[in-house]
Amino acid sequence: MTESEFSMKPEAESEDLSLEQTLRPTTLSDFVGQQRVKDQIDLLLRAARERKSPADHILLSGPPGLGKTTLAMIVASEMNAPIRITSGPAIQHAGDLASILSSLVEGEILFLDEIHRMARPAEEMLYMAMEDFRVDVIVGKGPGATAIPLRLPHFTLVGATTRAGLLPAPLRDRFGFTAHLDFYDDADLTNIVKRSADLLTLQIAESAISEIGKRSRGTPRIANRLLRRVRDFAQVHGNGSVNLADTNAALTIYEVDHIGLDRLDKAVITALVERFNGGPVGLSTLAMAVGEETETIESVAEPFLVRAGFIARSPRGRIATSAAWKHLGKVPPPASGNISIFDTPAEDA
């Protein structure tokens, strides 16, 4: 679900952010789904508490909206430690990172979101901070410059990334535990919607809860967002309680179809099918056809469309599968999607 689809006034946006915080679980037992990752983190944290020492550094990877930030906050809660939150794009110089690290206290959790977007000089400083708990502060310039070692308290770095492959190997290897979060199944999403509805004191039918879960693209953040929009519809057009008819009507207004495809998803597969006869077509050409940036197509629309089997990626570009043709009510051509993996790659594929 793209952010542009839910543009709001500042006060409404502030209310939604406040609700998002309210809906976040605060303990591992309240966190729904990702059982394998939960068990691994629980073991790591219990061992650290028994040793009375900070937990090892943790790297969380996976698509947006699956709970990386929530898990970082849970780590802090379970360790009874303060948490400092920042992001890779905010750290553009080594000095920015040195300032943050030098102000940490013993056992504090440093959550670094989008860690793969951190500047290279800061990455190199982070290597030493994670391993030796010290940084070298350079004083002066040129031949007279001096490196002054600065000792750091033992802290736990929790890094989050949507693109683990962009992390340099020396940084990735310094994490004691690495977890990849997978998309959620419908049963887990239904439980998440039910829990969120209880926290919002919202009366909602089981069929409506199930419908929201099915349309949430395997992502809890989207499930909670759709629940809030359905609640708005029931408040304005109904009696405050939510039934299946309210849910279907609300999601129709927000252009979310019966399997969770939104406006951008449908624009991508429609362009592939109707303008390019199923492809293959390069990423930049496809982005121009739907009026979006290439990064938006690649990071927002493609992960779900590929996982759902609507598009395929070949060396020559993106291809609409037979499922995409059928979803649009069209008959795929006989040769649709028969592209050899040995075809010459397109420049913008």
C-alpha cells in the first residue's frame, strides 16, 4: 500500500501514528507470527539476562511492515533497557555516529533502521564499535591529525534492513544473530487483526476480520492500516460496529481488491499486459508507464506481485504471468512468459 494512497492532514497523521504505537506488542508472547524468529530471539535474550550482560548484536531483515521495529522495541523491553532509535540515512558522517555512540549508556539498545543506507565512513567506524566497543576520534587535519581512542559502554545494536544484500560482509559478520522475517499467512494476520480490534475496542464480525486478513498482502502493518480505514467507514456510514458488507465497501473505496492488490499493483500488471503485451519490459520503462519511480516499483509493488505469481523477472525485464492476464479478465497469448534465461539482458531490466 503506497503512502500516497493515504495522504492525511497533520493531525490525522499524528492520530494514526499514535494508534500504530498503541497496536504494537510489547513482549515476545504478544507478538503474533514469526515463531521461528521469536524462539531464536527468546533464547538469545534469556541467556543474556542469565549472564547479566547485554545481548549480542541482532540483524533483522525482510520486507517493510513485517515487525522489525516492533521486535527491536521488544528486545529493549525484554532486556529492561533503554532504546535509542535512528536510521541509516540520518548518519551521513562518521561524526554523526560517534556522537550517538558516545552518548549511550551501559546495556542500551541502539536501533538502526535501514542500516544498509548508512554512509561508508560511518560503517567503518561501526565495525570497531560493535567488536571492540571503542571508536577512534580524529583530532586535527593533515600530518598533525591524531586519533584519540574513545571507550564505549557495552551496548546492543539492532539493525534492520529491507535489502540485506547491500550490507558489506564485514558489517554483516559482526552481528551475533541474523534473522529474516517472512510474510505472514492468513491465519496469523487474522489473529493480528483480532488483537488490534480488541485494543481499539472495535466491535467487528469474524467474517470481516478474516476478510481484512486475506487482503493484507501478508503484512501486519497493512492489516492494521486497513482495519483503521474500515473502522472509519463504519463510523461514518454505519453504527460503529463492523460487518462484512462494511469491510467490502471500505476496501472498495481504497481500491484494495479481493486478494489485496492495490492501485499501484493493478497499474503495474495492467501496463505489462495492455501496453507491452505481457513483456518482457525493463524496470525503468515500466516505471515510466505507471508514473512512479523505479525504486517504488521494485520495493513496494514487485515483492508481493512476484510472490503472488503475477509477474516474473527475467534477464530481459519483467513479464506478466498467465495469472496476471486472468486476474484482469484477459486470455494470455500462447507464447506469454516463454522467455529463455539465456536471452540478452536489457540495460534497464
